Amino acid sequence: MKQEQAEVIGLQALVWLIENEELRPVFLGASGATIEDLKTRAGDSDFLASVLDFILMDDDHVTGFCDANGLTYETPMQALHSLPGQGVPNWP
């Protein structure tokens, strides 16, 4: 997956999270982000990675996000790994 596509998926995840009244405060508490961060850091790959990482912590979050956006359940992980600095290390 290309970085631009991963960023679009990250933005979709951010929108889904913002609209989810139950998960939004959990994300804010867990990440230390503020409501202002949700607005100003939407173009930040590291912030989008933290959103995807949060969603990937729970299968219900993954299925809810993917079902709402017509994505396969593997897509959030693929997107996360396609963002700069988020790839899985290849240990020898």
C-alpha cells in the first residue's frame, strides 16, 4: 500500500473515531491527545498512526471501523505499516 493511500485510511479512521461518542474519550484519555489535536494533527502521519494503532488494539474496533468504511479487516494493519516509521522490523 502506498503512503498516500495509508494516510487516507488513517483519516477515515480519525473521522470514525471522532464520530464514535463512546470511543473518542477513551482514545483521548489513552493517547493524551486533546480535541484540538484531533483538528490540527489530522495531516500528521504519526498522529494517524496512533489512531490506527488504537483501533487495532481491539477486534471490535477493527470490525466496526472496517464495516463502516467498506474495508477488509486487514486494511488498518496494512495502512499502519505503510506510514513512515511504522513498518515492522525485519530481524535477521
